Amino acid sequence: MCIGNFCNHNVVCARRETTIVEAAHLMRRHHIGNLVVAEEIADGQRPIGIVTDRDIVVEVISAGLDPSVVKLGDLLLEPLVTVEERTGYAETIRLMSARGVRRLPVVNQVGLLVGIVSFDDLLRQLAVPLAELSEIASREWRHEAQTRK
């Protein structure tokens, strides 16, 4: 299954120039813990970073910086890791694990934002098949008990 089929397509984005205070208000308004920082281009939005509520606390608040002055662009230090929407979820999990990230912007073939996938999304996707696998032994036992009386 392609990651584009079950990623969250309702992504809240902000610009590099957005202040930390404005970002916190956006997170609160949308009940989310992260924002995709994107630049608007002719065909859509190109993701350039992710800022989380934890980034705000660790990098701004605990450092004593003024959140009304610090911009999201100031927090973008590492190159952004993205995943292409046609990538399978097993490969997406490997990518997240290898890069140590809990969220990945999902992009189309030309790098435009189409969604976001998180550790929690993947866990939910895997939980149902794993639960079904855990029932195989008891179902097998019940079937054998009924057919071999």
C-alpha cells in the first residue's frame, strides 16, 4: 500500500517568516503538535521543514529566547526528510527509523506537499494486522477442537 493512500492530507503549514508565537497559536487552534514549514510556489507548497511543539520548548522557551521575535526559519537546521507518495509503508517505516524522525511530509513526484505521515499513523496501520496475527493460534485451536471431537 502506498503511503499516499493513508497519510493525513489536511496539513497545517506555516511560512519561514512565521513567529514562534504565531506558530503556537496555529498549533493550538488546530489541536496539533507540529507545523510543516513550506514555501508557496506556482503549483502548490514545497515543504522545507517541520517544527514541533517540542522544538519550540527546547530551542526557544528553555533557551530564554523571545518567541515573538524568533521565526520558524530560525529553527530549520537539518535538511528535511520527505517521502514520495508512491512509497510503501514498510519502506516509509525504514526511512523514519534510519533518519530518527517521527513525522514525514509526503510529497508528489515533483516535491510538492500532498500530506504528512506520523509514527502514530503507521502504528495504527500496523496494529490491526498484528492483532489479527495474534489470534491465529487460538482460532486454530478452536477449529481443531470443533472438527476433531
